[in-house]
Amino acid sequence: MPANSLKPLAAVAGALVLAGSLTACGGSSPASDAKEITVYSADGLKADDGSGFYDKVFNDFTAKTGIKVKYVEGGSGEMVQRLAREKSNTQADVVVTLPPFIQQADSKGLLDMYKPAGSDKVAATDKDAAGKWTSVVNNYFCFIHNTKELKQAPKTWDDLLDAKYKGKLQYSTPGVAGDGTAVVIKAIHDFGGLEPAMAYLKKLQSNNVGPSKSTGALAPKVDKGELVVANGDVQMNYANMKSMPNQSIFFPAANSTGKPTSFALPYAAGLVKDAPHSENGKKLLDFLLTPEVQQEVSSVGGGFPSRGDVTATDPNAAKLKEIMAGVEIFAPDWTKVNSDLASYVDAWKAATGS
């Protein structure tokens, strides 16, 4: 997935530099009326073979509205950092990231207020009260393992410390990737605080391959057996199983007597402040929350609908319900996580030497 993003990234950059130069010349720019939109998104919803949720939804959106979607993907933190760098010359119209990075984007003044049609059907915990962002696909944090090299999934965090995982385990970088940041959040919850969580991650570092700015890049490595364990999220990894059948989802427990745990990690979308095509951005956000598209979140994307009034009954929805059975779900305080994120990342760097 990240490899896919390099070509459109260059194309988008070139087109937008040209648009910026035309505006600077003082003439009226047709950008606001252009039949296009640029989306910056965390990876996971687009597939290399064109079968992903974004692939179908963006094509359907273009067919319905005539608005072409330019797409750029990367880690959640990476996308927010890019928006911040471009603040004086905004290039994206819509941003989709995992928490706490959507909250970070809001705190940096990068989001505009817009409540999409259908957002009233989204749970209060899955949207911003002021309308700065709304979850469009619900999701949960997880780990994956190679089913050929590792017949039985590790049951606890301590199982991952076994020397047999040395050089065969990897998780994406906290502070850069949304799922990587989620590793730290789950560890803090499961171990009962930042200090014990960092003590554990320091031990785990002896098995860890090293940093990865993208979680999506890890799944193919697990499928091929280059890694036997990696972090991920349920939507992305379940969707991957079509083309990467040698992986399975699991949720480590804090200890041998505890239950496996996870937490919601939704794809949250917001209208970018000073977006060059803000009206088109609003249309896309409305479209993503239509009942028809929300039904496709599970059937096409392998995720969970954000709208509470949409009940998916397709085979994927049934399988997802089975995957989540018996998993204890906790709810992070995302406002606190966002405010403490820098200290979490600093503590992780100090503990792991990264």
C-alpha cells in the first residue's frame, strides 16, 4: 500500500504546485470550481488490486458527481504532519486518520467545521461534538501472526518476549503510524500505566526488527513469513486475508489470567481548513456516510459501519463479529491521549533507544 502511494503523491504534488503558481499570478483561479478533490488518508482502506473500500467508493463517487478523487496515503501521523507543513498553501480537501491523530489535526487548527449528512446517526464517542471530524469506518486494534510459521497465536504480551521471535516481530512506529501509537496505548492500559508499559516495551525491543512508518507494509511480510508477528487493525488485516491468506488476527491479554483486550480505532474524516475544493470535500463526506456506502464498509472494506442505524448482515460482517467475540473492549480518553502523546513517544524512544 505505501509503495502504491508514491506515484500519485508525485502527481498530486506537481498538479498542486502548478495550481498554486497560477493563483499567485493574481488571476482568478478555477480551483474552487474544479471537479476534483484530494484526500489524505491513513492506509488500510485501499487495495493494491483495486478491490478495496476506497477503490469502489471513490469510483462510485466520481460516477455520481463527476468529481475525480486524487488520493495520497501514509501513516496517520505522517498525514497530519504533511497538512501542518502545507498550512500556508493547503493542498488536501479531506483528511482521514486514526485517533489520536484526528484530534491532533484539530488541535493544530487544520480542520474546518462540517457535520456531514448522516453524522447524527454516528455515536457521540465516534465524532467531534463541534463537527471537526466524524468516523466513517469503525475499526479495532489487533495483532497478526503467520499461520504457517506459528500455528497458535501468542496468548499474552509475555509470550512475545520468547527468543523465537527475535528478528521475526515488528510493530509500526508510535507517533508516526496510528496503529503503532495504538501499541503504546494498549500497553499502558494492559500494564496499568506508562512506566510498566515502557518497561515491557524495552524488553520487547530485543525481538523487534525496528521502525516502520506504515503498518500496512507489515502485513505482506507476515504473509510471506519474513515476520511471524506484527501489529495491525482488524479492518485492514481482515481485508488483507483475501490476498494474504497466511495471516490471522489475535489480541494479546495482559497476563495468563486476563482476557484479550482491544479498543476502537476508527477511520475518522474531517474537512481540511482552507481546502481548495471544500464544497467537493463536503460532498464526499456526505457520500461516505450514506446508508448504501455504510453497508459496503463490511461487504467491501472488511470494517464496521460507523452509522448506528446500519446493520450489516453480509458474510464479512458475520466473520468480523466472530473475530471480536470474547475480546474485552476498553475506551481510551482520546483528548488525554492527544495531550500526552508527545510524552508517550518520548518515553517510548527512551525505553527502546529508537
